[in-house]
Amino acid sequence: MTAFLIALALLLVVPGPTNTVLAMAGAERGFARALPLAAVVLAGYLTTVVPVVTLAAPFLEAKPVFADGTKLAAAAWVLVLALRLWSRQPRDHDAAAISAMSIYTTTVLNPKGLVIGLALLPPVQAMAGSALPVFALAGAVLAISGLWLGLGATAIATLNRRHPVLVSRAASGCLIVFSASLAAKAMGLV
């Protein structure tokens, strides 16, 4: 279980699309108002992981083209988010740009969910009725989401008050890199 928790924490803490939008949401809303979004992230991961670990693992291993299709869909969604952030006008910075639905969709399409379901969680038969790995996943997702929200609410929010367009465009740039990376992996370029 310790190795599982370490691998899970390392995977989840790495910057990616979900963590980027969480940090932006923390900057926009502040930590206390953004904290419920951690549950949205958990719901997103569970929406992906549970069907993958219970139903899709054998199928996706036999037909990797479908996993690649998921990565391309994720790349397209992350690019849409990037373009939304890039095109924000200075007057728009008073309104929240990152909705709960955007975070949920980003998390459902995040390839980390496939990695968790296919490589980290044991197959459902091996769990033998133990929900401990799922509870560990829930705890790790909530804790690490809280870290990213906190980072956004502190460091990024300070910069965002002074240079809101710069912060939006920097986050947009990160999302564009993530989108290109996902697309390149799906197409076998990297």
C-alpha cells in the first residue's frame, strides 16, 4: 500500500491540466471558496477510474487506439480551456473563469485517470472486496487538490492582482503545452 500511495501522490502532484485550472480557481476565488472544487476533482477522477478498473482495462489493453482517442479528446478540451484563458479581457478578471464543470471535464479527460485505473490501482478482482485503495485514492486526490488550490490562492493570487492578463496568459501557455504533449503522445510522436 505504501508504494501505491507514493506512486499515486507523485502522479497527482505533477503539474498538469487539472492542477493548472485548480491553481487558477484558487487564485480567482481564494482558498476557502475554492476548496469545494477538490470534491469536483475527486468526482472527475472517480468517473474515469471506476469504469476503467472495473470494465475497460482488458478492452483498452487490447485496443490501445481507444486510449489514444481519449488522449486526443483531452488535448482538444485542454486547448479550448487555454484559448478561453488567453482571450480573457482585463475587465473579465473580476469574474471566475474556471467553473466547476470545466474542472470536472478537465479531470475526466485527464490521462492521469487512465494511468491510475490501468497501472496503479489493482484489478477489481485483486482488491477482493477491500475499498482501501479507493479510499486512499480519494484522500490523495483531496489533499493534493487542496495543495494546488492553496498555491493558487497564495502565490498566484498575489501576482494575479498586479498582472491579471499575465497570469491568464501564463496559465494558457501551460495548458497549450499540456495539450500539445497529449496530442503528440496520442499520435505516437513522443
